[in-house]
Amino acid sequence: MRYTTIVVLLLSLAAPGAAQTHHDPAAALQEADAKQKAGDLDGALAILKKAAEASGAPAELQVRLAQLYEARGEVDLAIDTYALAAAKLNGAALAEAHARRALAQELRGMQTAADESAQAALKADATSAWARATVARHKAKDGEGDAALAMLDGTEAAGVVALEARAVALEAKGDLAGAEKQYREAQPATPLGTLGLAQVLRRLGRAAESEPLVQQVLAAVPGAVEAYKESARIKLALHRPDEALGDAATAAALAEGDPQVKALSTEVAVARAMAQIARGEATFAVEDLKRLRDAEPNDPDTRVGLARALVATKQVDAALVELDAAIQAAPTHGPALFQKGLLLHTVKGDAAGAVAALAQAVAAEPKQADYRAALGAALLDQKLFDRAVAELEQAVATPGLTRVDAWVLLGGAHLAAKRYPEAVVALDKGVLAMPKSAQAQAYLAWAHFGLKDATAFKRHANEAKALGIKDPTLLDYLKRIEAGEPIK
């Protein structure tokens, strides 16, 4: 201690300006800011580290130091430094430190810790714009888009963090165009914002535009687990599963408490196997997935992936065995129940069994629109029209629906129940989604037949005929009505 005091005294005599920097927090912050603006991050870091290490240094210096670590891409150091600052803070300042730490932890793949930090921010100051914006972001990532948007009211003080949280909420609500617009307006973007925009672009079918954004983040923040995850998903979307494998492996090696990483690794392995099957290497693909299953026999995702590969090689019964094993290991595993329901319905012709499995899938994951659409299709084949309508109406109203035939199925269910006006409304949307669907045109023809609209019946029946419909009853009525027979 005596030696340190003497050294500091000598330095103060030799360089008064330097002493001011080390002992005057405001001066240290000012000089560090000037160096950072000039692009000298190393110089700024040296100043802040010395100032923060001084006895009695205010927590503000550590917060600023943590932000500088983030700017340098040193996320782990930023996370630890925010924790040191938080130990000295309270109220709004503490809430902001916790919120900033939560965002850094999310980027680093520490999802559980990020949730805890976000809640700690809210506990420190429930009125803090930073705390509310960060918790809203987490709600949106959990699919609670409306709740997130409500929580974001009045969080303008959090700046770009609040704007990016709003983009996440819009994405959760299925408004991808709105999310893209919001991300582009939130400037300067944070690394999480850049990754959020990349994800939205990928989901919009523009994965090629996403890839440079992710590479930009990885160049700036090499430890960004979220970037490796998104890079893997982009490469899957671009049909490059072999490359995605490396990104998924890196994410798995770096992640801390991120449940998505294991599922992503399995998804990549399955996609790689599917690519092998397409190349005529089915035997190798299935064997690779079997080895993965044998290594983790209680992992339902691996068994579902193996089941998909077995279906691709026409081993349906073996696939059902794997799906049953997945369900036994995890009785509420939505993907396993969904895949089993699809197989029973579309391959085995067992609509009743499909309804049972798909109803469980929907109960397990009620926000999965495709599960509801599949359940609606099975209910339609079971002639349970009212239940089919109820499920299909929810499916088409739920964000994330990818089944383009859902409106056609809904129209078919209304038609079967003789609700002709409702059928026409749904089928008109179905035709927009599937303009070359002979079934949609045939359903529309019958709906207009039920409404006794001969002109519309003939138009849609002829469209169905041109698209290859072979229904002899429809074609017979078309011939008779075109000959002048009225619809009775």
C-alpha cells in the first residue's frame, strides 16, 4: 500500500493531467469518450480500467467500462463488469445495469441468466424504461406479443432497446413486415437488433439477405452464441446443412444454459440427413441418426428426426415406433405427436387415430398453427365438421401458419356443413393462396351451387375442370347447367 501511494504521488508530480484522469471520474469518462469517438478503444479501455480500479470509484465508471467491453465485442467481461456495478447501485441505475446485463447474456446464449437479470431489473425499479423494455423483449420471445407491446408503452427513454423490443413483439404477433420496418428504424442497431432483422428476413424467405448481417455480428462479437444459432438456421434455409453443422457445434460449445442449442443441433443433423437422402445416401443418413439416438435415447427431438428420415426412406412403421418412443419419453412433446398424427392421417389413412394424436399436439403447443390445421384436416375426414371449423378458424388466425391449404380446408368444412356463404369467403382466400388448386375451385363451385348461383358455379367448375378435376358428379352438373338446366 505504501509503495502504491508513493508511485501514485510520483506520477502525480510528473503528470498532473494523468492524475486527474485517474482520480476524477468525470474527467476519466470525458477522456475515455473522446478516445472512443476517435476510434481508440484500447486507449479508452486503459483509462476506464485505471479509473474503475481506484479506491472509491463510482459504479458509473464500471457501467461505462462494461459498455466499452461490449463495444469491443468482449461480452463475458461486459457481463461480469455489469454485475460489479450492480452491487453498488440502486433504483433506476440498478435497473438499467441489470437490463444491460440481460441483453449481453442473451447475446452470449445465457438465456436462463438473461431472464433472471431482466426480472432483477424490474424488481429494482418497476417504472424503469430499461427494465420494462427488457422484460417486454423476453415476453415477446416467449410468444406474448400483445403483452409485450402493452408493456412497452412509455419506454421511449430506453431508446433503441425499446424499439428493438417492439420489433420482437411485432414478430411474435406474426407481423413480419412491421417487424422488419421497426428494426430498420431502430438505429444505431445493437448486435441483437441486427440478428433480429436477420431472423425476420429469413422468415420472410430472404435468407440470402440475412447472411451478411450475421457475419457482421460475428466479426464484431466472436462469442455471440445467438449469431452462431442464426447463422446455422440461415444455412439450413439456404440448403447448406453441412455448413450449418459447424455453426451449431460452435453454438453448443459456447452456450450456457440455452435450451434452444440442443434442439438446433438436432435440427441441423436431421437436415443434413435429409440432404444425404436426396443425394441417394439414405442408408448413411439413417445410420447417422440412429447413432445419435443411441447416444441419447431419451431425447425426443432426436427420435422425431430419425422418424422423419425413416419416412423419407419409406419405413413408415419403423418411424411410428420411433415416434411412440419419443412420446413415451416426453408425453407432451408436440413435434412427436404432430408427426405421428400426420403419418396416421396421410399415410395410414387412420383419421381417428390422427385426431387423437393431433389433439394432444395442439394441447401441448396451442400456438402452433400448423398443428391446428392438421387437426382440422383430420376432423374434416372424420366428418366432424363443427370441430374442424373451430380448429381451422383458429389456425388461420394464428401467426406462423405455413399450410397454404388451411383456407381451402376451412372452406371445405363450411361447405360440408352447408354453410355456403362462409364457405365462399374462406375459399376465395384459399384460391388466393393456391391459385392452381383444382380442389379449391371445385369446392367453390359446389358452394355457389348451394347458393343457387349458376353463373359462379359454371365459372369455378370450369376452372376446376381445366385444372384436372375428375369428379364425375361435378362434371355432370356442369354439363347440365351449361345446357340450361336450373339449379334447384
